[in-house]
Amino acid sequence: MSTTVGRVDPCRLIDLPDHSDDRGGLTVVEGGRDVPFEIRRVYYIHGVPDGAARGAHGHRRLRQLIVALHGAFDVVVDDGHASARFRLDSPGRGLYVGPMIWRDMVDFTPDAVGLWLVSELYDPADYYRDYAEFRRDARAL
Ligand code: TYD
């Protein structure tokens, strides 16, 4: 499996600063410090039915960190040349996904809650929804 997916800025797992103590867990993400972008939007995905898949899109500019706050799911990333599959199953570690990456989220456990920290406000024009179009542009980079 390739671990260097992403020709603009490679995808990678990031261990997040942990301040857990005997009162419980506390994990921090600071924009521009723990992730290589300023955080402009946050959303979360939960209650994903068994067998459902999410994602199936790419972004032109957007960067993001994906964290499984609870439960687990897989993120498959694809830069038009190579792909890799990451299992996210810890609130202490996130997957950084840079621009020009196609992603699919699959194999959600029933209790999964995923957090997305992203660099841009929602903009449909930033999306690739067609894989062939994405792949053509990604391979032209
Ligand atoms: P979608 O892109 O299908 O989610 P996924 O990350 O699983 O691919 O988004 C589902 C719907 O939610 C779609 O109609 C767009 C809308 N949406 C917003 O309005 N704002 C957002 O920030 C996001 C992520 C989605």
C-alpha cells in the first residue's frame, strides 16, 4: 500500500496533542499548528447505516483533518495515480487530506462519529463529483 498519496500535499496520519489525565481525555487541534491550515468550518457525520458509503468526491483547494471521535471507519484516498486506505479508530489521531484527492468513507461502525475540520467554507464549486474528471485533472498536475 502506498503511504505517499497526494501530489500537492501528501495525506498522512497526525497524532494530536493529548492532555488526558485521570479525569478523562482531552485532545487539541489548533489551526496552523497541529494541522497545516486555518480551520474555517467544522462538521460531523454520525448514524451512518450499515453498509453505507460517504464521500465519493474530490476537492480542488480544500484541506481537511478527519478524526473518528467515536467508533471507527475507513477513508480511502486517491490522487489519480495511487490510493491508500486508512482506518480511523481513535480520537487522538487524525487523517490529513490535502487538495486534489478523491476520497471515499466506508465501513463505519454503527457507533461511529466522524469529525471534519476543514480549511474552507462550503463551496460546491470546489468539488469534483465525477471521478473521470477528477482523475484527468489530477494526472495533469
Ligand atoms: P456530502 O458532500 O454528500 O457529504 P459527504 O461528506 O458524505 O460526501 O454532503 C451531503 C449534503 O450536505 C449535500 O447536500 C451538501 C450538504 N453540505 C452542506 O450544505 N455543507 C457542508 O459543509 C457539507 C459538508 C455538506
